[in-house]
Amino acid sequence: MYQSAFKPLFDRTCAFILLVITSPVILVTAAVLYVVNQGKIWFTQERPGKDGVIFTVVKFRTMTDERDVHGRLLPDKDRLTKVGQFIRKTSLDELPQLFNVLLGDMSFVGPRPLLVEYLALYNPEQLRRHHVKPGITGWAQVNGRNTVLWPQRFAYDVWYVDHISFALDLKILFMTVLKVLKADGISSETSVTMEKFNGNK
């Protein structure tokens, strides 16, 4: 009952309220990025949601599209701007995902939406992370964020699927606030974001 009825209503209601409250912050951030990124404000990308259904996630753009002489994107650390670094540190880049929650593609709490290309790399157990809507934050995020290795991250995601409840969601939201205030776990040990998942070895 919680997952099918109350959680979607809670998500959409809170997303609308937060969009109204944070609209000044969203507008200021968008204006700053418009100047810094030469008009490029948004980062959009197709991601798999519940049951693997593809949707378009939207975030604030924190990196440039700089490429090497062969046309390949430079490493994340070379494309992350100083403004982008601040936006990521304060998690302001996540605010536009409130629109995804309002549209029903995402939830406030759930496994983070990853790349479409990862779908073919999951084992059956890991694939269960798609039994629920992806979230802006999740059990893996409050237990290490980008510093957690992939196998453990997926284990956290599946654990959440098996234990989803209103009390757990409130706990994760509270822990997320603490994580954001501490700016904890933003980068992995070898990347400014997270390592790419190359399948199970």
C-alpha cells in the first residue's frame, strides 16, 4: 500500500512544494551556469527507471564538453568547472530532478538511476534494483555515496527494494541531509564522480 499509493502521492506533493520553495535558488543557479557554461545550463540523459523503462533525467550541468584531439571527452576531473565543483559539493545539481519526481519518473528515495548501458551488465540479483522507481537519494548514497564499490552499492540497492517502508525513507532523507551538510562521499578514490561499471567479474 505504501509503495503503490502513499509514496507516489508523497513524492509529487513534496516535489511541488520544494520546487516552489527552491525556485529562487534554481533560477540563480541557472543564471550563473548560463554565464559560466556559455548558455548550457542543463544536463539531460536517458536513464532506466522502474522496470527498465527509459526516461530523461535532468540535472544542472557541472562539466564542460571538452574533448581531446581525437574527439573523445576529457576525463571528468578535467571537465569539472570550479562553479560545477561547488554545485556538486552542495548537491544543487540534483534540484532539477524534482521535475522528474513531479512527473512520476523518479522518487525522492530509491536506487540512483544509472546508465542505460548498464542494464545488460547486471546479474539477476542486481537487476532487482529496477523493481522500484529510482530516487534522488538512496540507501547506497547514505552509506558511502560514490566511495562505495559497485558490488556493495548494488547490494544496498537490492536491500532497499526488500525493506522499503515509510520509516526507512524518512531515515534515508534525514541521513541525506547530514551527508549534504558534510559534503561527504562526493568523489570516489580515483574519480571526481564515480567509477564506470564494467560488469561483474
